[in-house]
Amino acid sequence: MFNSPPADDLLARVASVIESEVRPGLQADGGDVELVGVDSDRIVQVRLLGSCQGCGSSVYSTTMGIEAAVKAKVPEVRFLEAVL
């Protein structure tokens, strides 16, 4: 079981991964992602924007791309969910 890091630290680490590793690729394809938050259960909420919003591949992008990148650098994250 993971020791729970302070919520602000977890949020900052997730934001850093999204900014440096996820966002550039999405923006190159006309999309973007907004970090909505990280809840007390270590679940990350994101909002897909631009061409990612409503795209048929958005589920793949979210679960396979964004979640994998975040969990690789911030392993205490349980999972990622897209919100509207």
C-alpha cells in the first residue's frame, strides 16, 4: 500500500507529467487536455479539449495514452477518468 503524499504534491506531479509528456502530443493533433483534479482516492480527472473532445479515439487516448504516461511517473495514481 502506498503512503499517501500530500494532495498538493500529487496534483503538482500529475500536472507536470501532463504538461511535459502528454499535452505536446495532443496539441500537435489539434487537441488538448485539462487537469481537473485528483481526488482523495488518487483518481485523476481530466477534460479532453479541442479535436480530442468527442473524438472516436478519445477513450483510447485517455486510458492508454494519458493514464499510462501519468502512472509511469506517478505510480500511486489509481486510474484516470475523463469528465465533461
